[in-house]
Amino acid sequence: MTTIAVLGNGRVGGNLAAALTRAGHQVTVADSTPGAAADAARTARIVINATPGAGAPERLAALRDELRGKILVDVSNATTDGPDGLPADLLHPGSSLAEQLQEALPETSVVKTLNTMLYPVMTAPTMLSRPPTAFLSGEDPQAKQTVRELLTDLGWHKEWITDLGGIRTARATEAAILFVPHVIRADGFAPFAISIAR
Ligand SMILES: NC(=O)c1ccc[n+]([C@@H]2O[C@H](COP(=O)([O-])OP(=O)(O)OC[C@H]3O[C@@H](n4cnc5c(N)ncnc54)[C@H](OP(=O)(O)O)[C@@H]3O)[C@@H](O)[C@H]2O)c1
């Protein structure tokens, strides 16, 4: 059992919090109420960022003390939205949100994962007709091992998890968001994930 704070109580945050609670973890969820994120992060061992990507480095830098020495699991994407509300372009071209977060929080181990799929797949990876991939990006091997175990708790098979390397590799998975509006326009909101086929 691990104490986990989920920042963001929307589709992603609510879904992850419910699944992690079912898996036996002690989970606190914070919405955008002032002070809620700090209160939740203070008492947790692992903090999950499931808030909008825009402005996240500044918002989370304000939690520097609460996040010191902890793992920050970043599942968010930072995009500008098109007129239809779907993601249109990257907010950090030539970098990534994950790198910005790691730079803003040098005493925190940032691990990027689960940002390459629609939210229902995050907690039910066997729902798809073919195995999805969960990518890991981060500088701290121990933190990535801990996140691997959390993914296992969420139903991810070991062979579906791919460690891409350091935090800079999040550029690749964050860029995958550029598929999303086109896939949704083509096929609707049916759950999907980016997967490496072999
Ligand atoms: N939806 C997906 O399938 C999916 C898949 C992969 C990654 N993501 C990423 O996951 C993140 C969350 O997506 P979502 O679909 O769950 O969004 P959402 O349903 O709109 O939920 C966003 C949550 O973040 C909170 N929030 C908004 N502004 C905040 C702030 N300034 N400080 C703290 N909390 C704030 C909201 O709080 P209130 O309820 O109080 O407004 C809400 O609980 C985004 O970065 C998105 O790119 C989404």
C-alpha cells in the first residue's frame, strides 16, 4: 500500500484515483480548489499530475516543498486546442512538458507515462483488441521501477511496458498527442492507445 495524491479530478485523475484505490492504495484527490493540491501532495509518497498541461510547470513549481524527494508521475499533455476543442499543437516544441517539470522540480523524480492513450485504457489496458504500450521516461531508475509496479497494479502486463530512457524521451510520447485529433475525427472517441507492434 502506497500513499498517492492525484492532482486533477477529471476524466484522467478520477479514473486513476478510483483504480488505484481499488488496487489497495491510499489515494487523495485534489481538484483546482486553492490549497487542495498542496494538502494532497504533502502527505503522499507518490504524486500524479493529471491536470491540464498548460501552466503546469508554474503550478507545480509552487509545490516544490511538498514534492521534494518524491516521485511525480506526469500523465498530462501540454497542447494548444483547436476551434473544435481537440488538441492542435505542442506547447513545448523542441522540449517537453516533462522536461520543464523536471527542471522546475530538481529535487523530485519526474516519471512520464500513460499520456499516449485515451483515459479508459490507462486503468483497463486489456480492453483493447491488441496490446497497448505504456512508455516510461525519467532520470531516476528507482522511481521508474516504482511506477512500473503501479502500472502492474493497474493491469499492465510487464511486456507491455517500455522504458524509453531519460526524461528527454518524453518528447517522443508527448508528440504522439498530434495523432489524437486526427484519430478521433477518423474513428470517434473509441478508446485507443499508441502501441509498438513487433
Ligand atoms: N482525457 C484523456 O483521455 C487524456 C489522455 C491522456 C492524457 N490526458 C491529459 O491528462 C490531463 C487531464 O485531462 P482530463 O481529460 O482529465 O481533463 P479534465 O477532465 O478537464 O480534468 C482536469 C482536472 O484538472 C483540474 N484543474 C484544472 N485547472 C487546474 C489548476 N489550475 N490547478 C489544479 N487543478 C486544475 C480540474 O479541476 P476542477 O474540476 O476543479 O476544474 C479537473 O479536476 C491533461 O493534461 C490531458 O492532456 C488526458
